Amino acid sequence: MIIYDTLFKPRRLPGWWLRFTKANPIVPNIISIAGLAWICLSIANIISASQIHGHGQVVETLGAVSNSKPLIDKAIDLRTAYHDLVPVEVRRLFSNLYGNIALYLLIPFLLLLEFLFPCNPSQPLIGKSFLQDAFWFAIDTPLSFLFVLPVVEFLHGLFEQYLGFLTLGTATVWPAYVQLIAALLLAEFIFWFNHFARHKIRTLWLFHSVHHSQKEMNVFTDNRVHIVDRFIISLLMFIPFFIFHVSTLYAVAVIGIYKPIHDRFIHANLKINLGWLGWLISSPQFHRVHHSVESAHQDKNFGAHFSIYDYLFGTAVRSRDIYPQTGIADPRFPTEDKVCISKLPKNLLEQIVYPFKHIFGHLLSARRTKILGARIRFRMGRQLSKHRNIRLFKKSRYSETLK
């Protein structure tokens, strides 16, 4: 019962704890930074150990967390049985879709942070918004794997064939960390500009607004992305790694490990601004302002992983102690708070259709307006022609009378 209340009901934190964390914001900052650093280092060690021992990342993860030999031996036996029963093609597909171990270490840690340092204490850890975004996660991962990744590979081939002159030959002699930093800074600038465009161009905004529609930010909100928006995000993000000759190992480490961790962290329901580090790196507070429903915060804080470009280009909200309500102003959007839990899968389809419905509705409206305008002009022309003919007839009769 205690576990149910903790997960599915608004938390009841003691008043002294809320006062303590409010008076000492450095506490959640230190805990979150230390925890995320431990997760990143653990994942690196887990991947390395799995390649050496051949036990797989799940077994190595259990070993890193528990250090229990009986549990590890049992996990190895289950892994062996799994490999015997399931064909290798299915295992490889499942691993590519849901085998990111960062997810299984990160989610429990972020839920713990949400319990201890909630931005909105009335929001349950697992509610309808969490479940709706979990459905988004369930479809976003396979769709990205099946459609986005092949497109990225295709673009990589085009880049090497037609844009190879953009690569910096001198970058090959740079230290690996310099290549990586340069690629990250350029990739963040491309993302910032891309993100800015998706807010300013109406058609792109309709697809991007699906991501902004969440009223209760949570650890799965990062997956609440329309597949068209996902394509637009992914088109140019890999180019900086090609330009600076970043090795595949480091590119995978950043894109496959660090990026998902940071993305989930900044979308969580957390009252954390990362202190002085928040002037450089995007924090949950910084990104929550970007999702704000208030007009004063519209088109602000575009940075995903760094905040420096927003401060550089004047799009940053400098106050770092505000935690606004999130969502979009369109009451027609099918938010999950309007339906029961059993209707969430259907509601997901309606959220996917939402941008297309508005685009086609706008086109139909413009067509109707054009047709109506043409009819009005036609009728006005007929009326003018009729009046002109009447005047000419009267004028000719008057002339005949004078004769």
C-alpha cells in the first residue's frame, strides 16, 4: 500500500524537508550531478566489461548494482536460456530497440529525484501523463530505429559523396577530447537554430507542439515527439561528428549514452537548476521555462544540452528560480487529462493526427475562402454588369426621346 501511494498518488513530503531544500538548493544540485556522473561512469564500465566477459550488458548491470554472485549466476542462466529459445535476429532487434541500459539505471534514479525534489509536488510519480508518455516511448524507439536511422545512414553517404570538402583534415591530429568538444558545440548550435525554426515556422510548430503539449513533465516526456519532428531534429545533428572526424566510439558514447541521460533529466519533474553550472549546461529549470505555457516565456531557452547560445543570442530567461506551468494554449489538443487511462492508446493516435488535421483543415479553409471570394466577386461582377447595362439602356432611351 505504501508503494502504491508513493508511485500513484501525490506525494506528501514533510514541511521541514520542503523548507530545507528551498533554503539549500545546492543539495539537489549536488545529489543530481553526482548521481548522473555515477550512472555515466557505470555505463561506460558496464559496456567495457560486457565486451571483455561476454556476459551481456544486463548481467554486468546487475553486477555493478548488486555485487551478488548468486544473483549474477542466476541472470547468466536466464540469459543462456533466452539465447537458446529466441532466434538471434529477434534478440538483435529487441536489443536495438530496448537494450539501452542507460534507461534502466536512469529511470529509477530520476524517479527518486522526483520524489525528493519535485517541482510540482501534487504530480504523482506515475500518473496518466507518465503513462501517456510511456506509450510514446513504446512507439518512438522502434519508429526511430526503423525510419530515422536509415535516413541518417543515407545522409551520411550523401555527405561523404558530395560534402566531403567540409571535413577538416587538420582535425585528425587534434586530441580526441578537442574533436569531441568542437563537434558538440557545433551540433548544439545546429540544434539551437533548428529548434528556433520549429517554433517560428507554423507547419513545423504544429508537429513540434505535440512535444510541448505535456502539462506534467516526466522522465518519458523526451519521447513525446512526433515522427515528422524527429526526422527534422535528426537531419543535421550528425554532420559535426563527420566534420571533426570524431571516432565512432566517442560519437556513440555521446549520442547513445550521454544524450538520452541528459534529455530525460531536463524533462523530469524536478526543482533543480544546477547552480552555477546551469549557466553552461541546460537544467530541468531552464528547459521547463522553454515548455512554459505563459506568453512571457514563449520562444525562450532553446538549448537542449547547453544554455550558452541562448545567453549569446538573447533568447534566455535569466531568472533561474521560476518553475512555470507547462503545456500549449490550444484547447483543441487531445491532452490525456481529458480521457480515462483505458483510452490513452487511442488518445495517442489522436495526438499523432493532430498536426495533420490542422494542416489539412487550414488548407480546406483557405480553399473554401478562395472559392467563396471567387463567388462573391462573380456575383458582384454580375450585379455591376447588370447595373451598367441598365444605365446604358436608360441612357440610350433618353437619347432616343431627345431625338
